[in-house]
Amino acid sequence: MGSRLSVRQWLAMFVQYDNFQRPHQSLDSRTPAPEDN
């Protein structure tokens, strides 16, 4: 099992990916980050 630091690093990378790189079907394949502005 990973340390708390490695879990936090993984979560930070996932949030970055999910918000800025992964297209979301509900946003017509756009990422959420530009939608927030």
C-alpha cells in the first residue's frame, strides 16, 4: 500500500488529468476547466 504522500500525488495528477485533459461526454467532449471561466 502506498504512503499518504503517494496517494495525494496520485490524486493531484488525476484531478489535473480529469479537469484539463479528459474530454467529458456531458460537455460535448470538452474539458471542464475552460467551462469554469
